[in-house]
Amino acid sequence: MFVILSHLSMHLTVRFMNNRITSIASLLVLAIFLLSSCGTQTEAKREGCTARVGIVFDIGGKNDRSFNAAAWDGVKRAEKELGICLNDVEPGNPTSIEPAMRAFAERNFDLVVGVGFAQGPIMQRVANDYPDIKFAIIDGVIFEKDGKTPKQNVASLVFREHEGSFLVGMIAAAKSKTGTLGFIGGMDIPLIHKFATGYREGAKFQNPDIKFVENYVGVTDSAWNNPGKGKELALNQIEKGADVIFTAAGNSGLGAFDAVEQYGKNDSGEANKFVIGVDSNQNGVKPGFVLTSMVKRVDNAVFDVVNEVVEGKFNGGFHVFGLDKDGVAYSMDEFNKSLISQDVISKAEAARTKIVAGEIKVTDPMAPKN
């Protein structure tokens, strides 16, 4: 544990027992906590825990109302329904992720969850060093040393984001009055290109003449946590004619919500510009300004893998969630039901059925090239 502590960053932000830990002195508290709470399986059972689960969030934190928040919902549900001991870490910067992950592994936690593709290289190293510990990573794939075989002590939870994005693209194109749509991604990486590609193909399926404005917040981890930049990009897209903007940018995407709200509503009480949320159902973030949300059921995926551990049925390797498993979807609720006509919903549902049946092929930019 001394080795782990020596590498912990001063900027590591940890929340245990609802307290934020930000100082070196508090890191010692973290060490004591990890050494004492749920320290072994016998102690865990004595305390009534079914399993010890540690989760390390992506930059942006568990209250980003998007990707991290969905993962948090999943483990909190597991805590309530399955009786697990739950501990979480919110890194203050990328260098804090690996020490936190190793701290959980060092204490022989039953499952260590990493949130986000950026943790892939880190989990690859840690999972190699702790082959007897079970891990799960969201949006990442961890392989054995041959680079081809999925690592058996890691559950790789991946989604067909392009399929869900196809459907919200159809809805956006049907709603647009200008014939121009916007897309704002966080990092300019292949994973986010899946959202953009599906969105574009769905929109063109609905309206072949639709136009697009596409931007990315940045190329580093900070791209996920810059709502000011997200708003700037959204305002620029609106100036170029975009009246519906799909954002796949984590906490940065919330800036686009502020941008569309800035344009207000028309005399009929409907918004002049709309945003499409992502990952979690964000329809209620700015009611009336959110057309829909492309939901990734990260919460269900995380809950399922925790349940596998509790039941002693953990499976490493790929866990794929698409339209066929309700792993992705568009959200409808009281906040947006008046914004989307039944005709548009019927067309989206028809497309959904055809995608699941393989009659509509949505391009996956990350799929291996033949």
C-alpha cells in the first residue's frame, strides 16, 4: 500500500462516505479506508456485503448528468438491490486514475469498474498485474498479450452507438426547419465518430438533402469537461443554420443546452433551437429545448456485470449492447412528447425494426475493415 500511496496525485478527488478528499492528509484517510473497509472477503461477508465493488470515474465526475452519471446509477442500483459494498473515486486529473484503480485491486476488491475508453491502456496494465481480480471497462476493450483474444478477467462493455444515433438523426431531420443539423463531439476519436456517423446516416435516411455542421471540443481528456467551449461551438453552429444539435461530449455538451436556451421560444411556445442529449436521459435538463436523448444503457450494463460477480457467473470478454438488447435508444417522456409527432415516432420504430433485422446497415467506423 505504501507504493500505491507514493504515486497518488495531490489532485486525486475521492468521495467516500459523501466527503470529498483533496489533500495529502486525506489521502492517508483513503489508505486507512481501503485497508479497513471490506478488506477481505471474510470481512465483507461479516459486514453483510455480497461483493466489494470499486468504480473509477472518467474526468467530469459522476454528476455530469451524462456518461458518468449513468454508470453511477448502475452501481447505486446494485448497492441497493444486491447489497454490495460500493466505493468510488472521482479523479481530479488523468494521472490519478491508475493509482486509484491499483488501490482497489491491491485490496482484492471483487470487481473494479473503469468508466470510459480513456482508461483502457490503464486497465490493460493493471489487469495484467492482477490476473485474479475481476475488472469491467465501459467503452473499452482489453485484450490478452496477443492483442486479439479478449482478456478473461475483464468484461469489456461496448455499445452500438451508431444504431441509436441513426434513430435520433431521423428525428432531428424531421424536426429541422432550416435543413441544417449540428453535431458536437467531445474528443475527436473513433468512438465519437460512431455517434456522428449514425446521426448523419439517419438524418439522410429521413431527408437526403439535409446539411451538417460538425465540430469537436478537443483532442485531450479535458474535451469532456469544458461546457464553455461546448456553448461556443453550439452558438457558432446555430449561426451557420443548425437548428437541432446532437452533442456527444460529456459535461462539455451541457454548454450546447445553454446555447439553444439562449435562442428562446417562438410565439407558439416552442423552442426555436433544439439540442439532443446523450448517454443518460437529459430531456429534463432544459425542458422544451431537448428534442430527445440518445440513451446508452450504461446503467443496465454496469448493473448486469456486478450481478454476474455477485452470482459467481462473471464472464470476461465482449458484452455488446445495441438496439437488439435495448442497449441504446431514444428517450421519450413528459418533457418531449409534445415535440415529436406520432408519425415521426412510427418511422423511427420501423427503422429500428429493420436495423435489428439487418435490413438497414448502419456504418460502424470502428468495425474492422475487410
